[in-house]
Amino acid sequence: PTEKRRFAPANSEMAWIPPGGFVMGCVAGDGECFADETPAQPVTVARAFWIDVTEVTVASYRAFAHATGRPVPPRPPFGQGEDHPVVNVTWEDALAYCTWAGGRLPGEAEWEYAARGGRSASKYPWGDVASHESANYQGRDGRDAWSNTSPVSSFEANGFDLHDVAGNVWE
């Protein structure tokens, strides 16, 4: 487990991600790879960083919008609760939220490193097979009881104590 702290004004919980290395991009056994994911290559994340433990919730984003006058993005047609991840935000929206909260968006290598949770050779943070026991995706089955988004932290954390880094909302 990693060190955690509260991060104001969003009052989100964050985890400290240590420096380290991993193979970035599509790894053997991933199946179909997008062109921008190949070739896989070793990458070193040289500096430790803080990252939110969960996706930004509708409630947290609403607090940001209220404090800054920025509009709340439209709710998806399926609706969602305040403890679900906010959707329909642009990169610019995400950047503004992070700036307001006193943080920053992670770089591509930082995000993939954190999402893998210390597992470099696996397709997912929990292994190589998609599982409704480990994530919310494409319908309902097993622990995945939600047709659309699930409340944040509905599934086990990865090796860096981060939730929902695969499944729930397409990052």
C-alpha cells in the first residue's frame, strides 16, 4: 500500500506513487493494439507523484463548477449518482478541475504506470483476463451490478491503492 493524504479543496484522497519502471504500450497477449500503443517500450517514471485514488465524482466536480462558475457537463442519458464518476468532461475541463484542486493532470507515462499498479506484464491491473469480479464494463455479471457507471471504489484497488483504473469510465 502507498502513502495517502487528503487533497483540498476537492477533499479527494490521493496516493503517493513511487518512481519506477514498466513496459509502456501494448504488451504480449493484449490482443488488438492501437497504432499509438506500439511498439511497447521500457519507460522509467523518475519522480514520485500524487494521484487521486478514485475517479472524480459528480459531487466533487459539481463543487468545482459551483466555486468557479464553470458549467457542469451534461449528465449522460442513463443518469448517475453523486458518488459516480463525472463523465462528458473535456481535457480542458479536467485541466481546469486539477488546477482548481491544486494538482495537475498526470502525463501519459505517469497515468499508465499508476494504472498498472506495479504490474508491467499484465493487460489489466489484476491480470490478463477481463473480469466482472474486478471491474465494471459491458453489462452486468458477478460483482458488476451496474449497467452503466458504478459508484467509485466499487471494486478492489490495484497495487498502488487506486480504484477503477480499468473499467467504469474510459479514461
